[in-house]
Amino acid sequence: MFRNLQVLSQIGAFAARKIGIFPSQILRPFTLSSVNRLKEIHEKREGNNLTIEGVYVDLPKSNVILEKSFNNKGVCSICALGVEVKHTDVLILSQFVRPDGLMLPRRITGLCRKQQKRIGTMVTMAHKAGLMSNLNPTYSKKDPEKRGQWKKFKSYFDESTIGKRKPPKPEWKWIWKKRNFYEKV
Amino acid sequence: MSAVKRVQQWASFARVWHLFDARWQNPFDSGVLIAKYLKGLYKPLYGAQSLCGDHVVVINCRHVALPGNEWRKRVYFHHATYPGSQTWTPAWEMHTRNPVMVMKKAVYTSMHGNLQRRHTMMRLHLFADEEIDPEIAPRISNVIKQIRPVPERLDLMPEEKVKSFPQIADLDKDYVIPELKEYPNWESKFRKMKKEGKKK
Ligand SMILES: [Zn+2]
């Protein structure tokens, strides 16, 4: 990933030279050291001047970092741990979501394809079970027991079903014509 | 029969009162477990003819958990013998009407349909919440172990526990932390549909 970025930056420098911008303005240093900081955008308004700057901010838990899951070349942070994560492990899952509870994309989480799929599905499971109800959009009622119909009741999920196909639809039977047999329409 | 033997007989045939917390438990798995205690199958002196069954008090029946989408997909059939009187009620509807019924039916169906079943069910005491009948509470002398571990909710966890948990996610350095959007005039889809229906 870092090599690609360097190549990209070189291409950018080449293009800049063609246009006539000094390349040092575009070339940025890329480090291979541990990444434990995020970006935040601050806006300052002084009279008619608006300054927008991106500031690197420490992760919320940067004082307690599990070194094992960081600095692994070619291995993602969950694979490096070697722990089987379940959908009830909300302390792990909540690190991979946005403040409104949506799963982050793979280019930000840095997970491998398999783990991204697993974690993404387990985040959905945890939300459906009402285990991460504080990480929700502002219009949410937050309390899972205030949800409507069947959603207010507790349910749990099986992690072995992740990434598997749904079972085929059973054959049609006359009895299914009845209302309420499966669910209220 | 000597006095010692007689006391031994009383002690072995005395009814034990068990407590089972159904919070976050699958009612159909725990129904099988409860039936074992109701019939006294765990006792070495068990016999089908001997009355060695125990009482089981089940609390938190309202908070049972079903796997996946079973609240919608599981249906309870009832037929009042009149033509056209058959009904199919989803589990979630049954649970809103009576928070104890799903657990009761799970225990009932886990036993064979013989003449003893109704009498065995009389020894089952179900409570929707944590409050137990004050007459029953002092008799309980044993707690049945739960099948599934009770999961913890992130919003109810103590802050120290959340903060002391190590950072595992190795997030991208240039990820901009988004701010929570405010939706001042947000209304749910269903409420909108209801309002539009009223206008018509
Ligand atoms: Zn991986």
C-alpha cells in the first residue's frame, strides 16, 4: 500500500513538473512507522479570512495500544491477534465503526478481505441485537427496547453463517397463502 | 423402618425448588434443560412412577432471546375446532400479548405428550420479570446454570472498562473523523405514511 502511494506521489510530481509547479509542494513524506493518529478538520474564521486545516489527532485510546495488532506487514490487525471475534465483542467491533454506527471501508480499516466481511457482518448483528445502541444516528431513540414490533425483543446470531449462501427457497405450499403464516404483511 | 431410614426417605423425596434466569437464553434449549429438573431425571432414584419431580422457578421470561429472525418466522398454530377458526400467530406477537407464553410452550413441547405432562407443568412457575412471588422466593435452594453467556451492552458498560480496553483497529492515518449529523426535521418513514393516510 505504501509503495503504491509513493509511486502515485511520483506520478503526481511528474505531472506537476509538466504544469510548472515546484515538485516539493506535492511530494509528501510517507512513513512506515506505527499509525496511531487520525485527522480532524478545523475551521477558523478571522474577519474575511477562512482557514481550513487538517490536524492529526491521537486515537481515543492511543495510550493503550495492543502492539501485537500494529506494525504487521502483510497481516491485518485482526489476523495478527489470532482471536476469534464474536458479535457480542462490542468493545472490538466499536473500533471499526463511524460515530453513527456504520462500518468503515476497507481502505481505512486496513483489514484483509475476509476479516472485513466478517467484522462488517458482525457489526450488523450487534446492532440488530441492540448491543451498540449508543453508536447510532442522532435521530435514533438509542434504547433497543423502544423499537417497534419484533425489533424490541432480544435475538442472537450464529457467526458460522457469515459469508454463506441462504438456503434455497422451499417449494410452494397451499398453506402459505394464509395470512400470518410467516409474517404480518 | 428405622428412624434414620425414614428421614432418609423424606430427604430423598423432598421437592427441591430451582431458579432459572431466562435472560438472553434460547427458550427452546432451556426448555429441555428445565424439563430435566421438572421430572427429576437427574436423580439416581428416578422412576417414571415415583413422584420425584422438582419445582422450577423461571424469571425474566420477557427477556428471552431467539436466534436470527425467528421472532418473525416462528409461528404458533391454534385451531378452535370451528371451520375457518385456525390462526397462525408469529412469536413476536405472542410475546407482546403474553411475555410468559413462549417460554411456557417451549417447556411444554419439550416433554412427551403423556398423561403426566399437565401435572408436571403445574410445578413450573414463570415470571415475566425479576420479581418473584413472596411466597415462592424463600423456598428456592438451587440455581440452574444458564446455557448462553449474557452479552454486555456497550452503552451500559462502565466507562473505565471501555477506556481501558486496548486499541486494536489500525485505522488509516488520513481518515477524517466525521461529525454526527443533526436531522432537525427527521421523521420516520412509517410515521410519514401514517400522517399521509390520515389526511386522505
Ligand atoms: Zn487478515
